[in-house]
Amino acid sequence: MKKVIGILLLFLSLSAFSQEAILIKKIKLNGKEELKKVRITSKTEYTYSGKPKICSYSGKVTDFYSYDKDGRTEKHWYCNANDKNGLFWQEFNINNNFFELKKADSYHEITYFYDENNRLLRAEDSKGKDSSYYTYGNNGNLILQETYWGKTEYEYDDQNRLIHEILFQKLLKPQNGKEYERHEEHFYEYDENNLLVYEKKLRGGYIYEYFTTYNAENHSEQCQKVAHYKDKLIYDLTDTDFYNEFGEVIHSIHYSPHYNSTGLLETHVTETFYEYDMDSKTLHVREIIDGEDERNLYYEWTNFDNGNLNTETCYEEVEDK
């Protein structure tokens, strides 16, 4: 019961902040300390094995995990991030050790089952729609995943690398004896270092291709994204990442094409700068969108005595209006 109390109290401490709560926080980067006006946007607590235990977003707990004696995920409770109540909250009487869990309207409870070879066989959702079932081939590779919404078939090469996926969508009403229709298809190619260098997605007449190149340390350096509708070119864009000598991303330029409400294609460019301070365990992320809008995020983490990750918190800087 002491363990249960500890988990509940931990939950309450995570639920204390809200999206609107503004904090004045001391941020330390490169030996300099500054006071910043921020709000917490997310926080994750981890178990001793380094796995997530509780995740919060905008001040509400959205995910809660439990694990079996072998360290495998046993249950996962989650709800929509915009659920006004969060995942659940507690009413309890410490003296009588009485606890009552009240769940959010959108909550789901996922229970995981494994075979004797430690492979995930099925994930059962308390509400049914997020249940999944897994089938493996003779060499142990996943070859079929079935869900409420459809199924995915997987194919591998002689080196057990995934080279082909076919996604089938479940029909609301079977047609001519068919229960599924082909919805999307993916192809993958690798280089001599087993790095993914080419990916192609086929979806309803659209062809999306991704060409990835790597630096000498095998970090992805550029990704060219090309889209066609039948024979017509829609866009040809290249994302670029830059690294420091420690292999950490310090600068990236990424393009996000999408159709607006009028049906016209728009492309937004996000330029991101990363600043690390390992002494204070802080990461500063500065995003500039389309050369104008700027967003500053600060990630802080703590560790257990054995070095495993304990908490990870994201703060967003708030501008004075």
C-alpha cells in the first residue's frame, strides 16, 4: 500500500501545474543564468528501468504505464490531451487507506500479452477500437498487424530488413466479399551500413519519395522529399540537419508542405537552433517559423543515482503582451 500511496502522491504533484500557470524560472545556459517567464507544456516521469511512468501535457496527466516483473509494458492508460479532466484523479483518505480512481471521459486502458519468446501477441483496448493483434514469421519477424481499423502486412529481405509494407483499410460494409481495401503501400531501401536511404509511399495516386544522405558519423544530414500526383510534380524540398562534434543536432532547416483550406499548397519552413548545457542538464530549442514567428523551449532533465533518466520537463517561454 505504501507503494500505491507513493504513486498517487506523485500523480498529484504532476497534476498541480496547468497550461495557464506562468512561472518565473531561472534558466542556466553556458554558465549564464537568466530569469525567464515560462509555462510547463509537458512533463514525463520515468521508472528505474528508464521507461516512462507518467506523462503530462498542458497540466493534465495523459498517459500512465505499469510494467510486469520482466520489465515489459503490462498496461497503458491514456486519454486525449484536450480532455478537460485529464486521465484520472484521486479521492483518498490517508488514515483509512481508501482510494478511488475516477477516469476521464476519453480514457482507454490497454493490456499487453506476450508469448514464450517475449514477443507482443496482442494489445487489448478496454473500449475495443485500439486493440491490436500481431503475427510473426518463422524467423521471428513481424509479418501482420491487425487492428479495429485495418491491417498491415510486412515483408523483409534476406538480412531481415523491412523492405515492404501494405496497409489495408477496413471497409465499413464488406463489398463483394471483400473486408479490406488497399489504402497505402511503402517501400524501403538501405545502404551497405544498413542505413535507410530511400523510402517510397503510394497513396491514392500520390507518390511520396524520401532520399536520405548521411555524414561520416552516419547521422542523417539531408532528406530530399519529392511528391507527385500521377505524373505531376507537387513539391521537391530538402531538409537539412547540422551537428556538433558530439553528434548532437545544433541547427536544422525543415520544410512542411500542406494544403490550406482553399486547396492551395503552402510550404512552411521551420529553422531550429539547439543549445545544450550538460552541466545544468538543459536544452534550449529556438524555433523560427517562416522567418518571423519565434518560439523558445527549454528542456530540463533529472537522473536517478544510477544515471537513468528520472524526469524530463519542457518549458515554453511566454512573451509579455
